[in-house]
Amino acid sequence: MCDKVRFMKRRFLAVAAISIPLMMLTEASTAFADQARPSAQFVLPNEVVSLANRYGVLVPERFQSTHNADIRGRLKQATEKHLTQSGHHLDPKATKIAREWADQAADGKVEFYGGSGKGNNHLDEGTGNIYRFDLAGAEEHIKWLGGTANYSPDGRPFGVATATKHSTIFLVEYFLN
């Protein structure tokens, strides 16, 4: 069997393994709602959500953990701490621009090359990147940010923001000129 056929077979099995339980959960939660009973909250493990994201299977947000908000907060906090330790200083204007870029990414208005992209405005006022992570990638990045920062005496004003779309977390680091 050629590699492409092998890949397509694995992809089909992965999509089926994710989609069938999702359909069953959707039916079960709809049935509970129709009977006017309080429905149990079904939450998929983060590993399943990451696998679904990798294979392009859309997981409804009601089945995703509220863990996303926790990861977003920790990612933002770790990034701000790392950049401050690097000699940069937090700036309200840069933070506002970073927030705009994060919203653009969540709205699908940013082109990504690999895992990063740039916002569509304020390009003449500074520079930065928008990074996109699945849940596991965000956890890895938080761990990496916990390492030793390289100090730069020429620190710049910066802003950090995060946003989420489905199981993708966007992190923006923006530096004013």
C-alpha cells in the first residue's frame, strides 16, 4: 500500500473514531434537552479535541473543556512574565493592538504561514506575531516560557493578548517601535 493510501486510511479511521462519539453525544444532549431534564455536561478529553483539530473535525464548544480559558490565561501570564524578564515593558497601547490582532485571528482574518501570522493593521507602529496552538502545543509553549529568558538592555514596549476559536488558541506578542 502506498503512503498516501495508508495516510487516508488512518485519517478516515481517526475521523470516524472522533465523529461517531460526537454524533452520539449530540443526540444524547438533544434528547435530554427535549425531555426538559437537566442534561449532564459531556466534556471530551483535551487529547481527543487536539486529535480532532489535527484531522479537521469540528468539535462543538459545548463538548470542549472550560480548560481553554485557563490555558489562555496561563499562556498570557507566562508570556508577559517572560518578555518582562527579557527587558521589555508592558504597554497599554501595545496591549490594545495585540487584542485587535487576537480578535482578527479568531475571526479568520489572518493568514498563517506555519504556526504564525501577522495582524492586518498597526504594521507601521510596531511589529509582532500571532501564534496558533492546539491545547497540547499551548501547554508546551507555557513550559518553554518558564525557562530562562535572554535579557536585552534595549527592551521595547509590548502587549500580549490571546483568543480562542474552537480548540485553537491564538497568542499575540506585539512590540511598539
